[in-house]
Amino acid sequence: MTSFPFSVVINTYNRASSLPATLDGLTRQIDQNFEVVVVNGPSTDGSSELLEGWSDRVRVINFDEVHLGKSRNLGIRAAAGEVVAFIDDDAVPEPDWVSGLRAGFEHELVAGAGGLVWDHTGVELQYRYSACSRIGDPHFDLVGPFDEYMYPGADSFMYLQGTNCSFRRDALVEIGGFDETIEYYLDEVEVCMQLIDRGHRLAVLDGAAVHHHYLPSHLRADRTTWTHPFPIVKNRYYFALSHGCTERSQGEVLLELDTWAKGVIAGGQRELARIGQSERIDSYIEQVHRGISEGLSLGFAASRKSVEIGEPEGEFQPFPTVAGEHSRRYCFVSGEYPPDVGGVGRFTSDTARGLAAEGHEVHVVTRTDSTHRIDVERGVWVHKVPIQDRYIPVLEDSPLRFNLEHCTALYHEVDRLHRRHPIDLVSAPIWNCEGLMPSLDQRFPTVTTLVTTLEKVMEILPSWQEKDHIRALAALEVETLRRAPFVHANSTATERSALTRTEGAVHLAHFGLDDPSIGVVAAEPAEQGIVEVLFVGRLERRKGIDLLLEILPELLDSWPELRVRIIGRDTPSTEMDSTYREAFLLQQADRPSVLSRVEFAGELTDDEVRSAYAGCDIFCAPSRYESFGLVLLEAMSFSKPVVACDEGGMSDLVEDNGILVPINDSAALSVALSELIGDADKREQMGRRGRELFEQTWQLDHAVARTDELYGLLADSWTPSGSGIAPNDLAEVLVAAGALNESDALVAAVTLLDPDCSPVDVIGELVRLLLCGDAKFVRQVYWLSYGRAPSDWEFEVQMSHLARGGSPLTILRGLGAPGVGGTLIGAGWEAELVPVWGRVVRQKVVEALAAPENQAFLEQSFNAILRRGVGPELEDFLGQLEGGRTREHVIRQLALSDEAAAKETPMDWLDELAPTSASSPSDQRSGPDPSRLAIRARRAAGSLRRVANEVSSQASREHELAQRLDRIEAQLRSIAHSDSGQAQTARAEAEKGALSVDNLAIQRLAARRIDELTKQQHSGFGNLTKWLDLLSRKQEAMAMDLRERLPAGPPLESLPEPQVLLEGGIEALREQGGGVLRVNLGAGEKPLKGYVNTDARALPEIDVVADIRRLPFEAGSLEELCSQHLVEHFRFHEFRTVILPYWQSLLAPSGQLRVVCPDLSALVDSAATGNLSMDQLAVAIFGLQDYSGDDHLAMYTPDSLTEMLLEAGFVKVEVVASGRRNGGTYEMELLAWTASQAKESTAAQIANTKISEEKV
């Protein structure tokens, strides 16, 4: 590769907090032929002082104007490299950034190159491949090839992101640098356009990445909230009018800009209100208007401010880096990592930072309770991975479920890293078996670090042997160690142990410690002549605190000058009924002379612990086992003599710097402490020797050197093979560890290793949440959907819905709706979720039926079927069971209840587990299950949509995607050719009205939300795009066919019998109406005078109680049907195919249909302009949901409703009103007539005036 010099330019303004990370990232570049130029100013936050510390490595140019375009041009003038690269002051480059950009310039026609931009999370792309139109409208995530965006005059054209772009210096000179009209926004876009128009090409790279934190600035409050929109608006108008009028008229451009500016205002109002800065809205709007004014003036003039750049204004100054040819890419796996630190976490963090300081690229994969992200901490790339709690049937009862999920989540992150950047070596501890998964992957060597094993802990704590999960984990630990290709022993004791327990190679490399004594000054003792003994560690049996406490009373009696300080957390790991602290205080309660000289300090901060080390005279660590003994090194760094047990790694650390005693020998411990308490000279001598040993052998740099040498040796000796972990290999481990049988182990392995289910297995997690309480369900589904917790009002609304017996699927549908949220849940979830949920319910019912006691049976059944505990009905059900009613009968009773139907609990298992023979005759069902074909179609189509969604993030596995799509297409083809007899039988049964009660329940499952099959189309990469489109059309055709074969609504006979409440019946209603029948459907609490008011509820002033699909009127008998805010409560398919034809049949030849409903187009427009709040919009679209049936299932615009009415057979439709404000919503009003009714439209319009006035 050509090694021409690069100049990296950083334009900074008041970013002293983030600039060091950017500069540190540059010190870790593997490319070494570049310089760094920083254009600073006018900063007032200490950036200038910060840069003084870099003056020997960085060329700094001070600038007194906040203007990015001019600042960039100053950087170009100063740059002495052939290529000038730009990176923001809140971005961190990956180590191969410069070398990756350099590779983009291998072709002489390339004038610019740019790479990926990860957002602040480090796991989501902010920029990949983008183009921009000549009016400034960007298009993100394009799919190559990009030739159509790379020719002069292209509209749209390719551009590079400003925080990760590079250009040949002579090309920038050719176009006159950056346009200095533009102080911010579209500056890099304009440069890319100029280069393309002059015949140059851009290289868009799938690598050379930077991580952009997108921090607050003088223009924005956070990543999404602009506070000063003036430059953005001004420069968008300037750019569009200057360059966008070639293929468009000026009027078209201005219209586009006007729409965009309105969106800027609406978005700003919304975001400022969100962050509690509504007082800034007026200023924000004024800036938008000022930006429009100035942008118009500049745009009409269309005069670019180019500059003369000339020769470089300085000598090339190579930037020193710590990386080089020796650099390797190491990955540590550790669930423990600061701030959550034990011995394993301490080793991981210290070694990772030490290796990074030596120039290696170091990654740490650890766990988090928050969202998935990657941060750079002290030169180390820290991957923070959430651990899933998902439903995997074969692991549900396994004590290893949580541990396997933990190890799997960490491994998948290692796999993702390796696919992007091949890893030279993985290091993982034996603790929690975190090294198991990487050890099974032959693409890279894995070193398992041997620390204290569970087998050793169980020797010390026999009670742990009684815990199932401990025994299971210990067995898995044995298999992990046995199969490890390399074992890193941290002491001679662990080396001896490993040699007998592993088939891999064992290597000894002692740990070390970063010097904790630096800067710590010991406090003056409160009393002169005092000798203080210090203990630091958890108060548990393994740490030997019981041995120390046992001898303290005698020691204190023998040595009046003795004081004892005990630092550490109380634990129950004592093999007693109390903690050691509690037992000691109780035993010595009558001895104040003892208690007054022993301090239980509890857990302290790191600074407090360091002060304690500095102030003590003797350090005592009577542990029964330590694999290494970091606490001894801490004491040695402070020049303190140590007393420890001659066991484990402690034996390697104590020479003539302390005294070793046998384990469990409290008498020997007492003698050793007495020896040091009584001899100040020996304490001083041993302490000094301890410090010498620390500096010579145990300081962190020595340990890092040992580890670096070992890891380098192992990495060089490894021959990669395979493509990941074979499920059979993991299954073999699970069987050998006694965790699962062979068949279950393979199923578990396949599920755990599926990369498409990591970091989030949506279906598995949703099923798990459906087994949880309502509060956890609501909170966690918001995390799944939005990556955040619900706000207080959101939580209250959803909890209220569930408390009223609402379906959890309703919540998921709302969160997963396009345009509402659901970016993490994705499309197609319901088609996959419901069958899995059904299998889980089945399993839970099986367990309930096997419960020994009736009360346990009822509790488990209620939880499984109704998602709640047993309430006051417990006694009644117990009485039924005691009276001889079978458990199967109770199961059917619960499964076919209205509550189960409302909660949409899947019931496909019902006839298998609770057959009709176990129930009363009224519960029996007949006929085939019409839901099977629908379930198969929904599952296939749902899988297709999930694959399409994932295509954009799975570009590196096209072959896997092709295989998955092959399977889905075959599944769809199978359905298309399957026997249609099931659906025909279902239709025939519906026409006969002979479906039984539970058959209706199953039928509802089949018909539920079929409309979701075709609502979303997704595109893929390259040659997959046309294929996906074809499959989607096949899916749509099948869905439409299925809709026609299955009933759109319930059979007429299943609807309630209508009741006329007025004495005299229909004729009395006709007489009351002056001889005609005008019917107000779904009147509710707003009846109309002169109309027959109907509702499903017997409310005041209601004349007829009936379902609107089964009214007591004869065909052709109604003069008018009035539907006010009713049609939105029905699904599109049912309204079009069932309800409209039925209503039309009731109308007389002179009759008309009047429909009043929300106007979707007006609602959206009003929300966008800020005239309607988001809460009001949500209520208008989804309904108040105050009671069952108050949900909105469909929304219309005047055009879409007109089209539906015409398709239903009405020949004339008139939009009487649209965009009409009605309280918190906007509504429309339409009239419709058949052919014979159209002539009467004039009279109907007159009637409309009256009804509209009544409404207002």
C-alpha cells in the first residue's frame, strides 16, 4: 500500500472534555505516517491549556471565529500531507482508521474516502452509505454499487460524513476548499458535490470506522434537540436554491423547503418541550425565520465563497503512536469489570489497560444491566452486553439457565467483534465458565485464566454442595477447564491444579498490581504506641476471618497496645446461623475491653481502603485459599509486613516480607501475629522487603510484560480453523456436565448459538415477560421497544389496561406499530410469538394438572391461562373440585372464559389436555380447527418480515440469508398447495351457525389480526431486493386469499339478540319518528333527537340494545343510518366485507348512510404543526381504551374512506366536512348513496346541517 503522508485535522470548539479521547485514539493507530493538526477556537473551556500538553506532538492553530467552514480551510492550509482527513472532537477513531482511509486512495481517480460512523452507543450506525439531493435532502443506508451517485451532475450524489472523511489536498485546492458561506451543516456535502461534478470519485468504505458521541454543543442540547437552528435553516435554503434548480423549478424547490422548515419548527417545539425548555421556543422559531430570510438572499445570489489555499503552511510533523507492527488484537471476557470489581475484574481491567498502553488493541466484553453499548475507557474498548432472560423450553428447569445465557451473550459479542476485526487471542476466567464458549471456537486461541474454582469453594463451604445450581455449575466448570486449549495459571498452586485437570497446555504467569500507594499519606494515629492489625476482605469462611476472630480476645489481653480493624462486607457464607461479626459481638458482649479495640468498618471506598493500608502496622490475611492473593500485594506496596496462610498463591508472595502459617491453625496464627506485634524492627524490616519485592516483581508493568509475552507466544502458535462453534460441540459439553440429555442439549445449543437471537431474542424475551407480573411486563417491553423505561403516565396507562383485563398483546401491538415505536421489537413478532406462547401455556397447564394439591393446581392454572393469581373465586373452585368436578373441566372453564378471550391467551392445546369428554355437553365442540392454515401462513409471513428487517444489519452473511429465505419460500409454497378443505369447512360451518363456543374461541385466534400480514415491505441488499419483493407479493396474495376463505367476523347467531326497549316495538319507533326510521348507531351517551338511538349497552335514552352487526330492522326499512365515531372501532376487513354490506341492505331506496369519524390526514398535519399534542394524537388514533371495545382498530382519510364506500357498492359519496375540530380530535363527515338513492342527495345535505349543529 502506498504510504503517502496523511494530515488529520480536528476542528474543535469548547470540547476539552472529549478532545483527549480523540487524541488518545489517534495515538493507537496502527498506521504511523500521519500528522495531527488541531484548529482551536475560540474555546474558553480550557482546550488551549489542554493542547499545550500536546504541543510537541500536535500542530495547533488558534482561530477566533465559530465557523466550521473557515476552520476546516485553515486546517487544509496547514496540512502538509497529501491527504487531509477530518474527524470531530467528540469522535474516537478505531485503530485501523487511518490505514483504512489510506486504502481508499489506491485508485488515482479517487479524491475522497470515508468510512463508517457508529453512534454514541457504538453498536448502531449513524452513517454507512449516504447520498444527498441537490436540495439538501439526504438518503441514508444506500446499497451499492454507487455508480449512479458518482457522475457529474448526479442528483442525488454520494457524500461522506463530516466526522469521518478524507480528501486529496490537491483536489481541495482545485475546488477552492470548503464554501465559507457555510458555517455549519451541509459543508462536507457541498465539497463532495463539487468533487463529483469535476469528475472525481469518492470511495465509501465498509470499515475505517469512528465512534461519534454526538455531544451537546453551542447549537444543540443533546443528540436530538437543536437549540439554535439558524445556521441549519440558512444553509439548507442557500444550498438548495444554489444547486437544486437545474432539474426543478424554483417554485418546486421553495415548496419543498417550506415543508421542511415547518417540520423543523414542529420538531423543535416538541423537543424543547421534552427537555423542559419551552421558554426557548419563541427564540427557536425566530431563528428559523431569520435563517429562511438569509438563506433566501444567499440562495438567490448563488455565489460560492471559495478560497485560495496554496502550499502547506508548515512542515510535516509525524504523530507518535504506541501501536506498531507488534500490535495484536486481544479480547478479554469478564462479567466483572469496574466499577463492579472482584479479583477477576481487577486482573482483567489492570491487564487490559496495561496491554493497551503497550500498543495493543484491547477489547473487554462484560455484562451490563443497561443497554448494549461500546465505550472507550483508558484506551480499552469496553463492550457492555445486556444478559437476556428469555424462554428456552429445554432450559426452563435447568439450574444452568442463567449461567448459559450469561456466557452465550458474552460469546456472541466476541463473535461479532471477530467478524469485523479478527481477534488474535481471547482471555477469559474459569469463574462462571466464561471461557467455555470461546474455547469451543477454533477461529482464535482462548486462554482460560485459572482462579479459585467452585470445587475449591465447596471444599471450604460444605453447605454449597447442597445447592443444585452450584453443583451444576461446578460440573460445567470441570468440563470448561478440561477442554480449554490453554490455561493461564496465576500461581504455582493453580499450575499444579491445572496440570491434573485439563487436556490443554498450562502456562504460569503471575498476576501483578498497579501501585495503589502512589499519593497516599498515612494519617497520624489517634494514640501513640498503638499497633494496628488490618484485615481486608469479605467476612466469609474462605477468607479465614473466623480464625482471626477466634484468637483476638487472647491477643488483645496479651497486647494492650493492639488495635484491630476489619474492613469488608458481612456475608452469610459462614457455615453458621449468623454472620461472623454478629457471632463475635454476641460472644464478647460482656467484654468492653475487647469490643472497644476491634472495629468492624464494613465496606469502604477505594480511597478509604488505601488510607487504611497506609495507617496499619501489620496486615493479616488468614485465607483458607487464594488463587493468587492481590490483598497481600496491596499491603506490600505500602511496605507492610504480612501474615498469611501457606496455601494457594499466597505461598508465592511471602518470602522474608512476612510470615506464613498452616491453614486452619489458629494457634500458629496467634504466634505469628504476636511475633510481629512485639517486634517493631522486624515489622519495619519485613515491610521494607515487601516493598522491594513489589517493585522488582509484582508491579503491574512486570505482570503485563509476563502476560504480553505469554499471549504473544500463544497467538503466534495458533492455526485458526472452522467458522464458529458447532452446536454438536456445545451439546457434548452440556451432556458431559450432566446438564441435559443428548436431544435437549442439541436443541439448547442450537438456540443459544443462533446469532440472530443476540443480543436480543425478541420472541424468547416476550414469552418470558408474558410469564411475569404486569409491572415487570410493562417496564421490560418498553425497554425492548424503545430502549428505555416507560414514563410514569405510560406505565399507569398500560397497567390500567392490564388491570381491566386487557390483553398484553394489545400493548405490544401499540408499541410495535410503524411510526409509533417498536424499532427493537420489529415486524412480524406476533406471528412468531403466539404459537410459542401457546406451547408455554400448554406446558404450564400440564404442570398444573400434575400438582398434588387442588389449591396449587388452581394457582398454577390461573397464572398460566389468565396471567394472574386466584382471587375470591378460590373457594368456589375448590368446592367444585371437592364436589367431583374434574380438573380438566376447570381448565376448559378458565380457557373458554371471557377473561381468557380478552387477554388473548392461546388455546390450541385445549382439546388435547382438557377434551370435551371431561366437560359438560354444552362445552363440546365439533368440526375441524380452521386456525391451522392461518397460523402456518402467519408464522411464515412473520418470519419473512423478520428476515427482511434483519437484512440491512446482516450484510456479512448473505449466504445464510439466502438459505433462510429459501426455507421461507418453500414454506409459503407448501401452504399455497395445501388442501383448502379446512378453510372451506370452516366457511360452511360458519354459514350453518353450528360452531360451538370453544370453536368460536379457536376461530377468533385464527382470524385475529390477519391484516398485519402485508402492512410492511422491507428491502434488502443487492440481488436480494427483487427476491424479497417477489416473496412479499406472494405473501400478500396468500393473505388476501386467506381473508376470503375465513370468516371476517363472528357468525350472526353468536351475536346477542337485539332488544327494542320501547313498548310497541319497531312500529312504535317508526311512529315516534314521524313514519320513518332514522337510526343512530352506537349512540352511547350522546343520543340524537328524532333518531332511533342504538347501543350495545342499555344506557339512558337508548331505544334499542343491539350489536351494530345484528339490528332488529328489516332489509330496506331505514331512511338513514348515522354512524358517529363508530367505524374506527372495527378492522378494515370486517368493516368492508361484513358491516358495510349489512348496513347497505337495511337502507330504503331513498335512504342514506352518514359516517362521522376521525380524519387521519388532519390529525397528522395538526400534530406536525404543533396544533395537536402527542397525547391528543395518541388518544385520537388508539382510542381512550377506557373499557373493552373502546380501542381504535382502523383510521381513515377522506380519500381512503370514500374509496372503501365506493368499493362496497355505494355509487356516490360526498365529503361534507374534513379537518373539523371536535374537542381533542379532528373529524370528517361523509354521506353515501346507492344508485337509486343518489337523486335524494340534496335533501340529505339539508339534513346534514341540522345534525352537524346538534353535534357542535
